[in-house]
Amino acid sequence: MKNERPHKKLTVWQKALMLVKKIYEVTRAYPREEEFGLKSQLRRAAVSVPSNIAEGLTRRTKNDKLHFLNTADASLSEIDTQLEISLMLGLMDETIFNETQESLVVVEQLLGGLKRSIAR
């Protein structure tokens, strides 16, 4: 049996992975000219969220943990802005935008709770 990493048990990390999957699915339909633009930026920002949660939870000090969790939070803000731009440019419809935003908000709320619990 493989060693289960602690972050894998957290709902916030699991939901962040689901957000990555959603972002990859949504951006698959983006035009070729966005391959190295918005599509790439959205995907990188999405991958950054669970990656920084995982890395932060391996850190020993509270400040180090919070640094990485704050970076994950910043990536969520980046995704939010890039989704708004995608909607504005007609790269996604409003239904997909709203579904993706809902996933984003769930991760933001869970991450906020984790940050508060560590900051105590």
C-alpha cells in the first residue's frame, strides 16, 4: 500500500483537482490562437491551486504554510479574472461560466477555512 500524503485527504485539495479538470475541459474548446494565451494561462493557474495547497501543507512553520496557501488563493483570483475575460470575448457561454465560477467559489471558501484554521 502506498503512503497516503496528508493533503489528499482534504476536501479543498480534492475540489481544487476537480477545478483543474473543469478548466481543462472548458479550455479544450478555445480557438487555436489561444493555445499560448488565455488557454495556457488558465490551465497554469488552475494547476497552481492544488499544487500550492499540497506544497504548503508539507511546510513546517505556520508562516510557510500560509505563504503557499495565499499563493493558491491568488491563483484563484487569477482564474476568476481569466474566466471573466473568456466570457467577455465569447470563448465560453454563460452557463459554462457560471458552473466554473461555482466550482471556483467552493474552492475559495474551503481554502479560506483552511487558512483560518492554520492562522489560529
